[in-house]
Amino acid sequence: MKETRGCTVMNVEHEVSLLIEEIKRLGQPGPDGKITVKFGVLFADDRCANLFEALVGTLKAAKRKKKITYQGELLLQGVHDNVDVVLLEE
């Protein structure tokens, strides 16, 4: 079965909204009041592992939509575990 473009876009929106909820669940307010979570915490969380087939892709999509921010282009498990993922808007 082939997915239509509209369905794919809707799935990305849904995954980004799920990601925002998980960042709120796992994160803490930073000095600026924005909720922040380490990439390694997201990656290692069992619930996130079950929710997201491609966590890194969902993070990139959320960053592109200016919902979150983090340093760099691509986050890799292990190497970037201490990188902050910051929630910009809910």
C-alpha cells in the first residue's frame, strides 16, 4: 500500500505532537523557563522507543517546524547523549 502525501504529512504532525508530550514528561525547565531534556534521556526512554520508529527523524521534523531546537544537525546515540533538546512552543 502506498501512502498519500497528505497522510504522511498528518503522521509527521502527529509524531511531532507526541514528541512534544514526551519532552514535557521527561524534561525540566531550564534557566530560561523552557523545558529541556537531554537527547540521551529521550533515546533511552522505553516509552519513546515504543512510540517513535525514527526518533532522530521526528526530532529533525520538529526542529524544522521550529517546535524544538538543539545544537547540530543530526543527533547520534552515544555521541550526543548530553545535547539539550529544548521545547520552543507547545
